[in-house]
Amino acid sequence: MERVRKVLFISLPVVLLALGASGGWYWWNVLRFLQSTDDAYVQSDITLISPKVEGYIKKVRVTDNQEVAEGAVLFVIDDRDFKAKAAQAEAAVATGEATIATYESRLQLQQSMIEQAAATVKSAEADLAREQQDYKRYSALMSTDFASRQRFEQAEADARKGEAAVARSRAAFAAEQNQLSVLRSQQREEQAKLQQARANLQLAQNDLENTVIRAPVAGIAGNRAGQVGQYVKAGTQLLSLVPLSRVYVTANFKETQLTHMRPGQLASVSVDAYPDMTIDGRIESFAPASGAQFSLLPPDNATGNFTKIVQRVPVRIALPAESPLSGLLRPGLSVTVTIDTRNTGPGDGLVGTAQAKVR
């Protein structure tokens, strides 16, 4: 017994010294580079489903906790009023197109009227030229008494009538051209109305299409509030879609822990719900400000009752697409994140590099 005590007395300090040395070596080479926090949670970009139009819900095609594919029908709103509005808009477009076609015919007719007026002007100018020549001829004959005064006066009157006829035909020609400009202006106005009618038709068709509410992303349906017969307005929250395949972790590290953290560094993620498993992720990004700055009432440190508090900065941790916990993680689950800061350079990404480990 005395001998055992002597052995223990001699070996125990050696063992303690060896343990202390190995612990110090481990702290110096590994432990001091690890930054850990349990203020971390699983998150996902949850999509809130809301209608774009108001009306009564006619059909509900989804239940709580149901897996939904992208583009799947979730809700159907009663579309009778929207069909009527679309038909009304289609009728307005048809009316506008008919009006435009009528103006095309009127423009063609007006062009013919202008050509007719131009021909009348040429005819009046030809008659005027002939009558002016007769007037000159009779003026010459009048001076030599070879023509009667009555015939001379008749030629003079005919020449003046010809001038009036030319002026009248030219005025009619100008009026027909002005009428063409008026018709073109009216046609442009009707074309603008037609464009407006087509825009109204597009809006009506959009509203009709929006009566069928589809899933913008694939995910799990939750927090369903829409029921058959319920009257909803645009923006009413009906459902939440959670894409479980794209979850990530938000870890709130103290500002004193961020000194050597860089994007791409490995992160060991331990989920409280699955304590026997650990996932290797990577730092994806850092929040642009501390969590206090994004709170409803940010702190005002210029007040006289200032107390320094260590701030926390959200760090986004990307998780591997394939792991034993894929599809099992739910937003809101608590996790513990440990960052290895020995690698200060950016990583190569998660695809093909992040693996799940079993303790």
C-alpha cells in the first residue's frame, strides 16, 4: 500500500503536467481560433401568399403542411365579375378597331374629294385662260371697230366669272385638304382611344388571370388563413410557403468575436433538435449593421444614461444542399454555431465541399 502511494505521488504530478501541456497545446493551436455562439437559429426566405385582386374565395386547393410544387394552384377567387369586365373591355377594343376602319374609309373618300377638287381647279383655270384670251381678242377688235361693244362686254364679264370660278375652286380645294387634316387628327385621337382600350383589356385579362393564385416557389404550406367563401382584398395574407430546401442559419456573434471572421470560413452547426448530428456549413455574408440598428427603436447613445453593451452582428451561414438533415430543418430551430477562424481566405463554396458528420 505504501508503495502504491509512492507511485501515485510520483506519477500524478507527471500526469497532471502532461494533461495541462496537451490542453495548452490544444488551446494554442485549435481552441483559441474557434468562435462559438448559441444565439443562432435556422431561417428560410418564407414567401407570403396574397391575392392581387379582391373577391370571394371559390376554391382552396392546399392544406396546412402540404408540399407544394412551383406553379401549383393554391386558391381560386370567384371570377364572374372579372370575366364580365374582360368581355366589356374586348367590346371596347372591337368598337375602337371598327372606328379606326371607318376613318380609313373616310380618309380614302376624302382623298378622292381632294383629287376631284384639284380637277375642278384645273378645269376652272383652263376656262379662265380661254376667257382671258377672248377678252384680249375682243379688246383688240374693239379698238378697230371690228367687234360690237356688247360682245366685248360679254367677253369681259366671262373673264371675270372665270376668275371667280378659279378662286372658288381653289377655296374648295383648300377646304378639302383641311378636312383631310381634320380627319387625320380625329383618326389619331381614335387610335389613342384604341390603345387605351387595349390597355384596359390587358388589365382586365390580368385581373382575370390573377383570380387563380399559384405558388411562386416550391415549398411547404403553412399558416393557411384563406377559407372557401371568405372575402379577401388585395394584399390579404392567405398562406405562407416555406422552401425547406433553401434553409440557412443566422448566427448572432458578439462584435468581439468578428475580428478574424471572413466569408468562406467553415462553420460547424449543431442543431438542438438533432443533438447527435453536426452539419458543416460556411460563412456566406455579414449583416451591414448590428441587430440593434435594425430594431424598432434603435439606441440613441447620445443620451446621458449611456451604458456600453457588447453588440451582436448577424452572420449568415450557408448550409449544404445535401445532408442527413436535408428536409428536416425548420425555420426557427435553435442551433449552436462554431466558426474556425484559422482559414482567413474565402472558401470555394458549399457545393461538393460541405458534408454532414455524425458524432
